Amino acid sequence: MRKWLNHQSVRPLRRFLRALNVDTVWAEEWLRLTYASAETDEVLSGTATASAKFQVFKDFFREWAFQNATEGDGATKGDPLPFTDDRLRTFVPNLPPVCEQMLLLCDFVGFTVEEGAKLLELTPEQGTVELEEGRKLTRNLPPLPVLILEDHGLIAQDLSDIIGETGLSVIGIVANEADAIKVCRRNWPEIIVSDQMLEGGDTGLQAIEKLRADGEFATIYVTAYPDEVLTGLDDEPAVIVAKPFKPEAIRAALGYTIAARDRLGSVIDAEAERDIG
């Protein structure tokens, strides 16, 4: 199974699941459940084809729909044993709105509107409407400070242009860890968009880890080496865009990350109010 989790046809689902809930542990567990429910040899073998990629996603959504349909139906008496898949299945958080799922499926993962709609059991017309609604998340964003960690000048400028067009504010473009630390000391970013391989042998993972010791920020990795940051470990990033990238993938990653962060903040605030009350 471990080998299957790293097959090329499975990697897009891993990136999707991590971005979907901004949680690497949750994503890995649901990858396991998807493998357990897989129905075709093409999926189980990890074949790197477009149809295998679609089928992997179809298996996930089928498993998810099944768990939502059976949750709390009273079919199982007593609580499932701790540390079992049955126990994991009792924790089924709500997926984000359909429009946001379409945004990730089409602009982030790269499915067509027809494919995304089919995965979500929508008509193509409904899928088009939902995608357009989801894309509203990528426009007129608040001017949050964004730091770009990228050692290729042209790519860095492309990223800066795309980010600036969303309404976000680029506070700096740096090529290595030391310069990133200097910028953050002057102006702390809300979001860092980072490459993996940086100037002077630095890596994005190492730079981000060091910066996190001083404060919090959201991270989006844009890298030609996604396999180096997608091995299934808990401390890996949640949102990863593979190079070469399309502008809509960057916009989707930014818009969805901000929406997910705001959603999480609202939940935390609500829980705090309940505790106080």
C-alpha cells in the first residue's frame, strides 16, 4: 500500500486532500481509506493515466459519500475501537462548499469542468456555475502581505504579477533563507509562497521551518520537485503547486488557502465563545 500511495496517479489526490482540509495527517488517512475502497486494477496498480487519476478521485468521493450516508445511522452498536479505521470513519468533517471543491478540482488539480462536475455528481452546466462561484475567492483578495521565496528571477516575477493581480500585497522577493529572515524581521508575512530548491543549497522546507519558530503564516509551495515534499510525512506542507504552473492554479491555491484559514478562525472563535459562555 505504501508504494501505491506514492504512485503518479495518486499524487494529485494527495495534493487535493491536503489543500482541501489544510491538514496533512487527515489527507494521509483518507488516502488509506481510498486505497481500501478502490475497485479497479488500474487504480490499485497506480497506473499513471488520465483515467486512473479520475478513478482515484472517484473512489475518494464514493468513500466519502458512503461515510456521510452511514454516519449516525445506528447500524453499529457501541463505539468503534480506538486506533482503527472504523474509529477514523466516525470523524467525517464537512467538506467545503461545492463551489470551492470545483475550484480545487479544476483550477488546482487540472480536471476539466465536465470531469469535476461528474466527480461531484453535477451536470456540466451546474459545474460551470459552481466553478465561477468558486473563482470569486481568487478575486479582490484583501491586501495581505505575501513573501515570495524563489531563486529564479523570471518565475519570481511571474508569481509576483499573479499574486498582485488578486489584490494581495507582495512585500518581498528573496532567493534564500537568510534574506527571507531579514524581510520577515521588517514586515511579517501572512502568506509565504516558496520554491523547494533555493539559492546556495537552501531548501524551502528548511527555511519555512526556521521562520515558523518566530510566528505563524500560511505556506504555498510552488516547486518542480513535488515528490521531495510529498512523501507522506506529518510535517510536510498542505498546499503544493507543481511547476510548470498555470496562473489559475496559483490563484486557486491563494484564494482557497485564505478562505480555509478564515473558516478555521471562525470555528475557533465560536468554540472560544462557547467556552466563555
